[in-house]
Amino acid sequence: MMHIEILTEDKSGSVVVERLVSRIIEEEKVDATMAVRPHRGCGSLPKDWDTRPVKFSSSLLDLLPAKCRAYNKVYGNTDTILVVIIDSDNNDPDLMRQELYRVCKKYARDIRSVIGLCTEEIESWLLGDIDALMKAYPDADLNAYKDYVQDSICGTWEMLCKVTFPYNYEDIIEIGYPAIGHYKARWAEAISPYMEPENNVSPSFMTFRNALLTALRNSAPIPKIPRPGIHRTSF
């Protein structure tokens, strides 16, 4: 049986990712187990990837090299996919994706890996499925939604707030962090049950979905001795 290990940067993101990946697995009719591991924020990659994490580290990037080493030791050469889902925030998505794949290839070389990079924030994936959004929030402001350019760097959670709470979004935005974490959790719980992966128009989600489908359809474990024609462990 295939196993999928998913690393996310927070609990609200893990709710969205778990439901989307579950739907993709169902659509592909794949027999797989899945574990989702939320972290306490994004953090940053250590300067020296080979070192142990700093004591009490709990963010995704701080722990990623060490976790890749551990996963490779436990799951290497098995039918396992390591999935890393993270927000790009203010980083260049292409450069960030390349760096994360370098980490996975270096330390989890015997496991297939997939990077999911949400442009700016995971709310871009929620905004990518308007049908799901409208089912969760029938009174959503469609005019505000029409002003949103998918996956644009615009303050994504603020845009989702404006769409879903048209009458008091300014007050909510003014409150800001950390209180906004409560609303992020509400959006994830409310919208994700209605989301259908094939309906999502977020370019960053479609990139992730295509990568995951490629990994699912190449399910043979990575061999200990590479066979001719097998070079890639990430998608």
C-alpha cells in the first residue's frame, strides 16, 4: 500500500490540504494511507542544512532537512511520497520551489517528493474554487471576487475576508494577527469540504495537483540501484 506523508506549516492549512489530497486519491482510485503533520509556522531553512535543528524548533523549514533525513531512513525505497505544502509569502515562488526540491533530493533521495507552493498564502487555493466558496458562504460578495486576479500578490487573506464578510471585513482586517488565525481556521473548515480539485483555477494549486498526480501514477518504489531511465525522485 502507498503511504503519503504531508508536511504543512499550520493547522488551518492542513485541513485544506488533507481534504484536497484525499479527493485526488479518491479520483485516482489509489489505495493509500496518509498522515498530515502541521507545524508552527513557516520559519526558515537553517544556514547549514547538515546540522541538527535548534532546540525547541517547531516551524516547517527549520525542521525540513532533519525531517527529510529521518523520512529517508524510515521510508527509503518504499512506496512513499513526501509532500511539503507551504506559503510562498513574499518569496519568489520559483526560487523557493527549487530550493525546497534541493533539500528533498539531498536528504530524502530514496523517496518521491512533491512540493506544493501556495502563491502568497493558502487562501489563494480557497479562492481558486468559487463554487466551493459560494456553497460555504452564499452571501459572498461576487463583485469583490471579480476584482481578484488569481494567485496575485495582493494580500490574499484580506481579499478572502472581503469576499466572505462583505459587511464587516474592514473591522476584521484591522484586528489583524494573531486574531486572524481564528478566521483562517473558519475559512478552511467551511470551504474545504466543498472543494473539487479539478475545479480549482489557482495556478499554484494546479501545479501542485499535476505534480502529485505524476507521483501517484509512478508508484513503484525508487530502487536502491538506479535502473536506466529512472532519474527523478521529485515531481
